[in-house]
Amino acid sequence: MLKINKTKNNDELEIVLEGRLDTTTSPDLEKEVKDDIDGIKSLAFDFTDLEYISSAGLRVLLSSQKIMNKQGNMVIRNASDEIKEIFDVTGFSDILTIE
């Protein structure tokens, strides 16, 4: 299960995720991002309460990053050590901005 909370402020969008981002829930996140990404210059994901991310979740982050490369910047905040390790192993830590 994944809970998605979005806060939009002018051209900034923050998406707070809680739960598991996996094959079942990643289409929900992909839809939420696509619904609101037009005109966004700053996209932030808050992973404070994200427990798990699968390759399907990584794909959503990658597609979001590709869009934001053209129109602004994207950052991942408050990722757990386990999720940071997944980013390191997959090479995503080289692609994403992780705070």
C-alpha cells in the first residue's frame, strides 16, 4: 500500500510517499506525477515514510527525472539507508539528486 500526498505551490511540487512503492503502487504514483508535472520547475519527493522501492518505482523516478531535466530540477529527500543503498547499487545515486 502506498499513500501519496501532494503539495503544489506555484511552480513547486512536493510529493510525500508513505508505504511501499512497488509494481502494484507505482502506476498510481506515475499518474499523480503526470497529472501535475506540467509547468513545474521544482519537484521534490519526500521519502521519510517510504519503506520499500522496487524496480517499477525506480522507473517512475527515472521518467520523472527525465521530464524535470527539461523543465527544472528534482530532488529526493529523507530516504532511509535501505533506500539509499538501493540507489547506490542500481546507479540511481549518480542520476538523482538525493538530500
